[in-house]
Amino acid sequence: MYLTISDFIKEWNKESMLTQNVLDGLTDDSLDQLVYPKGRTLGRIAWHLTTSIPEYLANFGLKINVVENAENVPTSAKEIAETFRNVSSYSAKMIEEQWTDETLKQVQNAFGREETNAMIIMGLIKHIVHHRGQVTVLMRQAGIKPFGVYGPPKEDWIHLGVENPPL
């Protein structure tokens, strides 16, 4: 849990950068990759991950602009990645401007549970990480080598001296 806004912003910037690297690897064609027949597409998940950030924060009292036309998934991977870049930096700025270290201790109802604002914004990061994981799996299914988030993808293990990475 975060004790200071500064602690949160450090973690936010790290996770946002990792997510940005993943989203920058998407292609327009990959956006149509389905999770399963009649399921979400990679594009829908990446767009949800992006547009849900300000919606989530607004739900917990921040005055923040949501993404316009959030219900329409772009057909451009570049547009999704660029929107994420803008949303992530804007959201951090809004948190820094509107919340304080004391604000993190305040308790709100979050999806039926009483949680501190610190727990709520930690939940936002976990939400992004969850969907980022889905995106990397779908990238593989779409034939794209994903960015190594917390370690290298299997193709890059050779650079670590591992010729046959475990399955």
C-alpha cells in the first residue's frame, strides 16, 4: 500500500512505462485477435485498459476528463498506444494535484468494500497489470513477440545464456 503520493507516482510511472512498451508493440492487424469465439478482442482489452483509468479515478472523486468515444475501439494500434500515453501521464498529474498523503488514508466504498484511497489506487494498478497480461498472451496468439515486462520473452533468454528456456 502507498503511504505517500510520491510512492504511488513512482510505481505508477514504472507500471505505465511497462504497459506503454507492450502497447507500442501492437499492430493494427493484431487488434482483431480474439480471446475466444465471441469474446473480447485484443484491441477491446487494450482500449478498455486505457479508457478505464480516468473512469475509475472519477468514480472515486477525482475531477478528471474521461476518454471521448470510449465505447468505440480504434482500429489503429498507434491510436490506442498514444491515448494510453496521454491518459497515464494526465491521470498521474490529476492525482498529484488533487490528492495528498492524507487523502490516501481516507476510506471510501469501493465495489462494495470499505477501502482507503491508497488501496483503491493500488487496485487500479492491479487492474492495468491484469489486462496487460491478457494483452501479452493475445499478442503471442497474433504472432507478435511481446515486450518483456518483468523479464525477457523466451526469444531473448539466449542473451542471458539460456539456450533452451523452460516451457
